[in-house]
Amino acid sequence: MELSPLQKERYNYAPKLPEMLKHQIAEIEAVEGKATESVSDQEEIKALFPNTYGMKEVTFKKGKSSAKNSTLRVGVILSGGQAPGGHNVITGLYDALKKTNKDNELFGFKNGPSGLLDDDYLVFTDEYIDSYRNTGGFDIIGSGRTKLETEEQFAIAEKVCQKHSINAIVIIGGDDSNTNAAVLAEYFAAHKCGIQVIGCPKTIDGDLKNDVIETSFGFDTATKTYSELIGNIERDANSAKKYWHFVKVMGRSASHIALECALETQPNVCLISEEVESKQMSLSDIADQVASSVVKRSEKGDNFGVVIIPEGLIEFVPEVKSLISELNDLMAIKEKEFTALNTLDEKKAFLNANLTSESYETYSFLPLDIQAQLLMDRDPHGNVQVSRIETEKLIISLVDSKLKRLKKDGKYSGKFSALNHFFGYEGRCAFPSNFDADYCYSLGYNAFMLILNGYTGYLSTIKNLSKSSDNWVAGGIPITKMMNLEQRHGKKKPVIRKALVELDGKPFRYFAQHRDEWSENTRYLYPGAIQYYGPSSVCDITTRTLELEQN
């Protein structure tokens, strides 16, 4: 296979480990902390996870290991959407396995959880692993979105693991994938299968985090990739001086990506979904905020600008959130009846009869293309596929209408030409930044340490991430600690709670302190491409979000 120069160089990069994980395996001790409980719904979660609830947090320190060095076979699964660094989780896991005992084996189940159910796998070798080190994507074994959630599936998984004498499964995924990991761990523990399950926190959205999980892997690389593109657009806008660019970025349930990109590039406007919900802002209020920046800048002769929009924004607008919630519940109950309808008029009549009058009024207010997008096929959770809704075009349309009214009233005399962009897939499979390469390798290596010490139902954690890698702290957290009950497919289900942007947190407060200045003036930053080589202050830096949170 022909390789690009960068591929060749990245294969040879040696990821950095926390100081503690550099010791010989026999010199690393698992130290247990306090017992944990779920973030809410404690009694209900405890009843659902009687064998894996309330376990203690774990930190690895120098000492005498009590782990038994027997031959181990471990399976690994990539689950959900791609995130930069996933390959390094696997290479870190592989290297730890082989360092402990050269006879240990790592099984890669292909194309996500379905590979485990279908017994479709490969056994990793040095040569195969080496060709994926420090690279982007999930093509090492492929990924998938099959859910592990039924007793029948768990029984099949147990049978496949027993067939290959597999001692543990590592699931690399986001909140839903690691919820599945927790349920699978509970099943194995209840049936005394002797099979451990460990998760690794993956999602570019940045919403899998808490007091122990400081960031999910892939967020650093993805936001740097998007910020480079946004910086390029800002430079172009400031050169051409005639376009307003509306940039939608990934982040359905939380606005971490939008906020980080704003901190990196200082656009004229960045909308934060959590603030929109907190302030009960309507679509009209949002359009007013953007139009205000357009008017102020036009008064200075600047008929150009950049607006960043999180992809899930529309779901946080109160009237639209209520509409989407009703649609999700309605489709969970009457999906067959709805899918039998052929024309938009038939579907609208159905909605008029089944939605509240307020929600139907909101639906009718939306442009026809947005109406159609709300009725597209559902996502794997049965919800509206928010990423398909062209929110950026909706906001452009609303702002344009506002400006035309202002112009008619003599309150605006500028020019408004808008262009729209969506940055999503561009960031999911990029070559990982040095931070993500190091972080992911450490997560995989650490996952094996949890397995070696007999833990199950845990998430691999690396803390103190705003410091140099020597100061990182390795350990594990019970997955049940992150869980609560949420409505899914019309029923209450245990899931990992998503971490939203905290409006009283340091990153948002910094943004809020500076956005008025950015809104009116041209204060763009141009972060440029991800740097892999050079001074540590350039190539090893993490996100502004993490920097502000921890310093």
C-alpha cells in the first residue's frame, strides 16, 4: 500500500504515557477510593445494576501489584461514530497486553457490536497493529451502531466469548455505547461468566465528561480541525468583505464544539444551545441577536462576518423543543400509522390531529424544507435526526427577513449576502493531534490495567489532562456513577447523562465576557492546521475549554 509522507511519519510517533504507566506492570498498584453512586435516580439504577452498582473509584499508583499474570484473551469493539484517536486506544491496549505476556491475544470484533454477535473478528498481529498507529478513522476493524441491550444478545455474546476463551471485552464508544457496556457487564456479573467489560470514553461532541472524565477523546482533534477551517473562512471573509458565513458544527446534544471553536477563532456570533434554552429564546430572539451584529458591523462599513451554530440548536429552542419531543413520542407510539401516509398534506393532517395546537402552530411556521426534514427517518434512538435539519439555512432566512424589515423602516442600510457551511465529517477521522494520540494510547493501556486487576463495569480514565503527560493520573470509574433515567422510545431507560455546556463554567463565562467585542469588531484568530512537530507549546497544547476549566 502506498503511503503519504505524513502517514509514514505518524506511524513512527511514540505516544507519551502517564509517568505511572511507564513502570513495570508488577510495580503498578490499584488503589481504591470511595464508593460511588449514580448522578440521580439512585434507587432505580441500583435496582437495575445490583451486581455492579456502588463500586469504588480506582487510581493506579506505584506499589506492588496484586494482579495475577495469567494468559489473557481480550476482545475490543469500536462502537458508534468515528473519533480521532480510536486506533491508538487499540494500539495502547495491544501493547500493554503484549508487554505483560507475549502469549496474550487481542481479538478485534469487526464493524461494531454486531461483530461480537456474529463472531466476526480478527486476531491482531504486530504487523497489522503497526500499520494503524497514530492514524485517524476506525477502519482498523470498522465500527457500527448495533445496540447490546437484550438478554438474547447477551447470551450470544457470552457464548462467543467462551468459544474463544475471551476474558474481557473493551468497548470504545460514547455515552450510549458505554451504557451498553454497563448493561453487558451487569449481565456477565449476574451470570458469573467470568468475563469483564471495560469502556473507553469516545465522542467528538465532548459531552461524555464529569469530575473524573475531563474530556472524551477525539474532541481535541475535531475542534482543532473545525477551527482551522473556520479561521480560513474568517480570513476569506475579511479579504472579500462581502459575505456573512453561517457555519454549523457537530454537537447535537451539547454545544461544546461550538464553544471551543469560538474560543479558538473569535467569530462575530456563536450561538450556544444551552443558553438559548436557559433564556427561553425563541427563533425570533435568535434572529434578533444575529441581526444586531449584522447592523452594528454594517454601520462601520463591514458587511461581512462569521456565525457559528451548533447542529442541535433547534432542539433547544423552547417551542421547537416541545414540538420535537411530541414528535418523538408520537412516532414511538404511532410510527406504522404515520409511515403509511404518502403525501406531505396527509402527514400534516395527521400531525394536526395528534400534536398540541401550540406545537402544530410551531411546525406550520417553519419553512417547508425544515418541515420535511423534521419528518425524515428517525435515528437509532427513535428521535428526530437533528443533524439533517439545515438550521443554518433557517437562521439565514429568519435574519434576512429581520433585516428587510429594518431596511424598510430605515434602520439598516447595509448589504447582507449569506453563505452556509456544515463542518461535521471533516473532523471525525483526522489524524489525531499529539494530545489525542497520547490520551488515547494511555486510555487503551490503562484499560488493560483495569482488566489485569479484575475490574468490570468500569470506564478507563486519565485525569489532570491540562498538564504535561508525565503528570496525568490513570485509573477507572464505575460506569453506573454516570447514569440516570431518561425517556427513550417512550420508556424510561438507564443511560449515561450527557454533560452540557455549563453557563456558570469558566469556558462559557470567558466567552460571554468577550462576545460583545467580537460581535461588533473584527477580532478573528487564525489557529491554522494541527501541528505535530515543533515546540511543545504549539504541538502538545490541548483545548481552550480544558485549559480554562483547570487553570
